[in-house]
Amino acid sequence: MGEHKDEDEHEKGSDPRDGKRGEFDARAARKEFGERSERPPRRRRRRPDWEEPDLGDDPAMRMLLPVGQSGWAIASGYLGLISVLCIPSPFALITGILAIREMRRNPKKHGMGRAVFGIVMGTIGTISMLLMIVLMIAAQFTKR
């Protein structure tokens, strides 16, 4: 019974629980203890469990794995890499152009660097291949 007597003696509002058993009144606590009335920093909104992040949105992941990239851009990059053999050069050029067209139509696709690399290497390889063919034909006519 002594507990109830002590609660009745307090002024209403001076107790952070505001006279109600078990309920906490934050405003009364701030008044009593002199804390600032600032709100705590907002927490970042978490994605719902059903909404998974797209791996193609992470630049580091795109650098390591070809996720979220155009298939044409991937093909163009690899064909451009082996275009020093001259045979796949025109294919690297064509797939690079197709990759850029696909990325313009679908902005969620990535791989512009690979596509440009394929176009540049394909152009260099195609020009050198054509130059070699012209030189070989010219050599055939000069032997006669």
C-alpha cells in the first residue's frame, strides 16, 4: 500500500509516466530531465523482403561479372579482344553497333564500355584485314 501513497503525492505531469502505471510520457521526461526535444535521426527505409536489389545496379558487381549487361555488348567485347586475329573483327564491329542500339532502346541495360571497345577494335581489325587482302591481291598481280 505504501507504493500507491507515494504515487498520489507526486504532481501530475512531473512523473514521466504521467500518473499512469507502466506508460511513459516522453514530453514529461524531457521537461523533467532537460533533454533536447530533437527527434532522433531517421532510419533509412529498408527494401521489402520481396523486392531484391538488382545486381546490375551495382557498378562493382558489373565490373566483376557481366550482370545487367547487353548480350551483344558482352559478345562485342570478347570478339574485339580476339580481333587481333583479323577474322572476328567485322563481327566485333557489328555486335558493338547492335549492342549500342539495344542499350538505347532499353536504358536498364549496361555495357557501353564493352560495346565501344568492340567497335574500336573491330574497326581497327577490319581495316587491317582489308589492307592485308588488298596487299595480297596486289602481290599476286606483281608476280606475273
